[in-house]
Amino acid sequence: MKIVLHARQAHLADDFKVIVEEKLQSMDRFSVTIERVEVEVIHEGNPRQGKLSHRVILTSHGSGPLLRAQAAAFNDVAAFDLAIKNFELQIRKSHEKSKDVKHESLRKKAVSE
């Protein structure tokens, strides 16, 4: 999985890239095909937006479904944590939909036995 970081009007911490790579690589446990994930960090310069001044947007690209999650918080790591939770829920739903589930009724089971 390729990870692309975009920072708009924001200075990213040195360990932010390591945190992003670590958490996004853990999403490989689901069997959803994702070739590239774009992580966009936007900083709002307005001082009245202090609690929600950093916004993180995650967008996946690939042969699997298009997934997009965003969150806002007081710093970039906290916003990323909120966004990755939403992203993981979407991946999990997509993974569960793709499972092969056989829906056999009890009548058909009783007749075949």
C-alpha cells in the first residue's frame, strides 16, 4: 500500500509519518484491495477554530471500494486517530460484505438430510 501525505498550511511533526504508516499498514488484515491512501492534513488559521483547527482527510484508491474519512481535532495526531477509526469501520463493512455467506433455510437443510 502506497501512502501519500499532503500538508496544507500545516507543519507536520517528525513522527507523524511513522504513526500514519504504522496504523495504515495494520489495515492489511482485511482482505480489501487498497493500492494507495492519500492523507491530507489541513490547518485552519482562524484562532476561533482552536479546538478543531487541524483536519485530516483519508482517501483510498484502488480496485476495491473508494473509501473516504475525515475528522477534525486540536492537533494532527488526534485528528488522524479519529479519522482512522472511521476509515477502519468502512474497511470492516466492505470486508464483511465481500464474505461468502450461504443462506440456507431450515426446510432445505431438513429435506437434504
